[in-house]
Amino acid sequence: MLFNSFEFIVFLPIVFALYWLLHRDVSRQNALLVVASYVFYGWWDWRFCFLIATTTMASWGTALLTARSTTNSARRVWMVANVVLNVGILVTFKYYNFFADNLANLVAMLGYRLDWVTLRVVLPVGISFYTFQALSYSLDVYYRRVRPTTNIMTFAAYISFFPQLVAGPIERATSLLPQFQRQRVFDYAQAVDGCRQMLWGFAQKLLVADTCATYVDTYWSQHATLSGVALLMLGMAFSMQIYCDFAGYSHIAIGVSKLFGIKLMTNFNYPYFSSDIGQFWRRWHISLTTWFRDYVYIPLGGSHRGPWRTTANIFVVWLLSGLWHGANWTFVLWGLFHGTLLLAYHYRYNASQRRARINREPQWRQLPAIMLTFVMVTLGWVMFRSSTVAEGVAILGRIFTAPFNGTLPRTMVVVRAFECAAILLLIEWAKRNSAHPLQFTSPFMTRHAWARRALYALFLVGFVFLVGKAQTFIYFQF
């Protein structure tokens, strides 16, 4: 079920009303959320609900066995068993086609043919997100960061909570699980803020991401005829598309969760205002970046075992990050590209300098560095968006070698995409110190209800007259 669908508009108020009618019984609230979440997920294909159920049961049971084991070796066995099972499911459904195709191509080069590898496996929506959430629980129980819950319904609500089920944020048990274990109280102010955050998320998705998607989808296949400048503009449009698509989803998910008295972590913190690549990855898809940091980079030794080990650890993390995004060599190269940038950043600044740069707020004087970072990120997105490595190399090649050789589209599709993107960036810059741009802090907006209503009406008018065909969220495929 899509957030931007009629079904969700009907689904959400029904679940919301039933949920708060059960406000005196936490267990029934959790049971309702589990049922609602399985309906939400099963709307695409009900058969994939069995995968979530398998992940839930296995992670819940092995965590209890891990906690009850009396020896470290037994604890490790149960933890590893669950990791192998969940990673095995993920690899089978997400990477079987990738490895099978590459194996078949390799064997074909030797003059043979493999027919048995041609089985097509359908990728379940959001499998990477809920699998990583389950893995973090198992690892946190193993490292004694969290106590396992004995209530299967509570744990099922943690794994399948529908607002963040298919595209995050990837929550940790230390933060989200306790919220399902205690009674929730309806907070009107929090619910209103949640509705505003949802509105901003829909604006990002419908007014900017989908508008840019029309431009990108129209001209990407024509890359061989476009000039390098046009291709760089096209890459920038995709940069805005993927940002507003994914950040829009995260804002909607966080806003919906607030309606149910649940707080989710911030997943995007105005990443395109970053003045270097290190700051960018502290602001983009924060839940995934911190997941790889805590469960891969630090256990491998982080940056405390010498320069060669640090280099290897950075590339391992970004190789895995690329593969996490999809079973294609373009994603692998995208990950290695960012690994290279972060490696240069790591050795350019010492630890104290990196902390200072990461924590500083965007200012006007940093605009040249912000623009350079945006261009570098955009070059990475070109490979990310390309269907093949050859296509990505061809586009990047024309950007650098043929900047004015080719056509430069000047259609209304292009103009509307950049107008929407520019307006969004200006609004975000003005509100860059807020959790979301519709979090009103000025006395004028807080005192005058008519001003707020006029702003809401403006958004609704935009939805009615500017929005085209609804498109699925990009990160559903991951």
C-alpha cells in the first residue's frame, strides 16, 4: 500500500480510530498494529507476509535462547544461526538473479550454457529494511545492549510497524521496542506536529520528486544526444528526485508514527546543505549509515588498527552499502566511489577536525563548498541511476568531455522540475535548524491560525493542480 494512494487515505483513519479506542490496553494496541501492518504490507502480495513472519519468529526465538544460554559459545551459536537465516533469506530474494546472471555469463565465456540458473526470483518490497532491523535486535541482545522481550506480539509490532516497514527509518530495539512495551498516551500537540510533518513529506514526494521523475524518465534514455551540461542538469534533477522521494517517505513515516504516540529517529537532516562528504553521510539516510557504523565498521576495528586496516574497513562498509542498495554493478561502483571520497576525507582531517566539521551548521559562507559537495554527490547518483555500468560511464564521459556538444532541453517539464526544486531548497535553507520546515517557531505563524490554514491550503492547491500520475517510492526496491 502506497502512502500516496486512496487506499491509505481510508486505511490510516480507521487504524487510528481503533488504536486509540484501545488506549487502555497496550497488548491489544500492539495486536492491532501487527494486523494493520500485515494488511498494509500484504496489499502488494500477501505471500510475502510469510517472510516477515519467519523473520519475526526466528529473531524473537533465537534472541530468547541467546539470553538464556549459560556459555558464550552457546550464545554465539544462536546469534549466528539467526544472522545466517535472515541474511540467507535476504541474499536469496535480493541477489539470486544477480549472482545467477553473472555466473551464467562467466560460464558462457567458456563456451557452456547454464539453463538452471534462469529462475527469476521476485524481490519482496522493503526486505532490506526489516531484515536489518531484525539483525540489529539479535546483535544487541547478543552484546547485552537490550533485554529480549518474551512477548511475541510486542516484538512483532517492533518488526512490522507499518509506517517504517518498507523504507525505514531502520530503528534499533534500544529505542523503538520499549515504546511498544509501555502505555501510550495521546498527545494532541505531537499529533498536530505529525500531520504537519506528513504534509511536508507529501509536498516533497508529490510536488518535487514526482515532478523531477517526469523530467528524468523522459530524457535519461536520450543521454547519447544530450550535451554534457544537459546531462549534469539531468543528474542534478535525479539528485533532487531521490532526495525528496526518500526524505519525503521518511517524513511521512515519522509523522504517521507520531499519530500513534511512537517516535522514530530522524533519517534526513538537510543533507544537500553539507559542506563535505563526511557531513553529507551524517545527514543522509542516517539510520542506515549508523547501522553500518555500529554493526560492521566498529566491530571490524574502525579506525583504531592502523591506516591499512582503516582503509580496508571503509571499503568493506561501502561495498556492502552499495550491494545493500541493489544487485547491480552500478550500485557496487557507487558504493566504492563514496568509499574513496570518505577515505580521502578521513585522511585529510584528523578526528577532532572531523567532529568539528560534522557538527557545524550550514552558513552562507560555506556555499561554494556546499555546491561542490552537491556536484560530487550528483556524479555518484548518475552511476546509481544508470541501468548498466556502460550507460553510467557513457553519461559521465559526456559530462566531462562534451559539455556543449549536443542538445539542451528547454521544455516546461525541465522548467517545472527546477522551479519546484529551487523553491524546496529555499524553504529548507530558511528552516534548516528545524526538524522539518512546517515545524512553526515564529510568533506570527504560532499566533495566527489563518496564516497556517492559508499555507495548508496552498499545499493542497499544489497537490490538486501540479501533481501528475502517482509514482511508487524509489527505495521500495531496496
